[in-house]
Amino acid sequence: MTASVLGSFSVLKDHVKLKVVQDAPVIDNIVFRLHYRATFVLLLIGSLLVCSKQFFGDHIKCMIDKETDKILSAVVNSFCFFSSTFTITKYMNASYLNANRIPHPGVGPYTGAEETVHHAYYQWVPFVLFFQAIIFYIPHYLWRGAEGGRLKKLVSGLHMAALSLQDEKIEVSKDVSIPSKADHMKKIQLIRNYFVANLRVNRTWAYYLGICETLNLVNVILQIYLTNSFLGGSFLDLGVRVVEYDDWTSGVSPLDMVFPKVTKCIFHKYGASGGVEKWDALCVMALNIVNEKIYLFLWFWFIILALISGVAVVWRLASMFLYSKSDRFNRVLFSMACPGYSKPWYALQMVRDYHFGDWLFLYYIAKNLDNYAFTELLSQLEEEKTSQGDTHYNQALSILEDGETLFKKV
């Protein structure tokens, strides 16, 4: 059984990476990763759990009569699983259960006139969970395509820039090397040239990131309502009802109402004389033991994820206004993105003159560089801005002088 369990979860090995990958660029934030990594993996695990018989045995087991042969029992099990089972509404009552008038919640004498609730969702749970996992991955897929690997090309090889003190390149291991001082400065110069030459392109980069972050928020909200529709309108307040319920020993819990453990199923067959026989089956829903726990966990996870995603979007909007108005905001944010002993934050005053998209791109560059390399980059960007300012001043002065000369001639 251990081998089967490991085999079931081996599909997740490419998505759960415990080993730190060298030169892996940071192109998003932790809230974004909660969507396409944590939620994606959680939903896949749920999908695998409800598909694996080795964990919980048969998904459904129906009882008709003690003399029923095994072939007919197997047929009834299959029929009740792919058609649907039902519970009787009036028997979802704690008083019936506590008075021993019924053996299980929702199960009792049935004449055909009673109001019933049919349960067919259990057939589709693994498919819906897998579909939801794919949907949670889509914003990251779109963002990775729009980002185009720009940050990786720019910052590749600079994760050990602080050690670039020698004139020659040092090979630490097969996959790790310390660049020479000249290579280090050349790489910083490349980043500076790219940043300055692509200021307008950087804005598009930032817009795509903001759109994908908004997609994450919209998606998780839609997933809450999709799950609610899938469970027959019982998901929106599921967590609240479970938290408020306090009679777990003798009452009918909210989980029993949504995920009944014992249900009824009607099966018809031809008898020996050719007449139609009606079989009233009692079905044990072993799969609902895990379904209730999966969806209860998802209720709390989706709510928390929606709140965090909403805060992330609000933060992104707030940063659009704060970056150009507060030097302290820039100091705190960039010190968190690129911590270190050298703090040239005086140079960050210049970023207030950038467009928000350029500022955000510079921030993600800072997240991918060590403090030493980012210090060099800021110094070069400040020199570039100063030289451009001097050039513009000289051009303006030349125009004024030419105008004054022309005025004197006139």
C-alpha cells in the first residue's frame, strides 16, 4: 500500500520543490505563489485522494437483501454510484434520530411522496477539483508568458555578485561560479542600459503583472461560487454553520446534511416472471468521509486566500500613489526587497520621477540582486539621470542664448 500511496503523489514532485534552484528569478510575490503553487497542489491532492480506493475502500456500498448474490450487489453499487442517491428531507431532523425512529440522518420509510434531495456530485468531485487546480494555475501561466524571462536574462549570474572581488572567474562547483569583477560590472552595465532603454516597455510589464494579480482575486471569488453551485448551494456558509454547530454527539451536523454517509437508492430489475421488481437499497457513502473534510478545508482556504488576494490588489493600487510621494515608503520597501549593510537609499529619491511601471520593474530587479549589485546599479542609474539632467540643462541654456542673440539682432 505504501508503494501505491507514493505512486499516487509522485505526479506532484514537479510542483513541490524543496530544493533551492540557482538563478531562479523572483517574478511575483508570495500571494501570487499561494495561488499557483499552494492552491494548485492542494486541489491536486484532493483530486487524487477521492480517486484512490486504497485509502478508503469502495466509494459506495449498497445493501439490498442479505440473500442478494454478489453479481447483483455489484450491479446495484455501480448503478447507484453513476445515477445518484438521495436522502429524505423530513428525516434530516435530530428529533427523529434521537428518538430512534430512523437509523441514520435522511434515511427512513419512503413512499415516493416525500421531499427528497438527490446527491450526484460525488461522481464529479475528482474532475471538478482537477479543473479548479488548472484554473488556479492559468494566471501564472499567462504572467510567465507575458514576462518573457526578462528578469532571468538580466540578473542571471549575479546572485553571488558580492563575492566578485577577483579579476578571474572562480568555479565553485559544476553549477555554481563566482563571476570576475569585470564580468560583474559588465552585467550591471547591461541591466542599466536595458532599464534606461526600455522605460516604456517596463510599463507594459508592470501592467501585465497587475492584471494577473487581479485575475487571481477574481478567480478565487469565482471558485467560491462555482463550488457553491456544485454542492447545491451549500458551500457559501458551510464553514460558518460548522463553527456554530455544537451538538456533534446526537444531532444532525451541517456536514451530514451536505455529505450524508448513508443514503437511499431505488433500483428496478426484471423478475423471473418478467415483471418489474423494485429494490430499495441502503447505500454507505464511504467517499463522503473524505469529501466533507476536503470541502470544509477548501472553504476556509478560499476565504483566507480571497482576503489576502484582495489586500494584495489594494496594496498594489496604494503603491501606485505612494511611490512618487514618499521617500520613506521607497526606503522601507527596497530595504525589504534587497537587505544588506550598504544602504544607498539617498539615491532612491530619483525613482520618484519614474513612471510606476518603471519603478515596479526596478523593485523586482532589486528582489533578484544582492545588496552589493543593487548598490552599483543605483549608482549608475543616478549618474545616468544626472548626466541626462545636465544635458537637458545645457540644451535649454543654448536655446536661450540663441534666442537672446536673435533678439539683439532684431
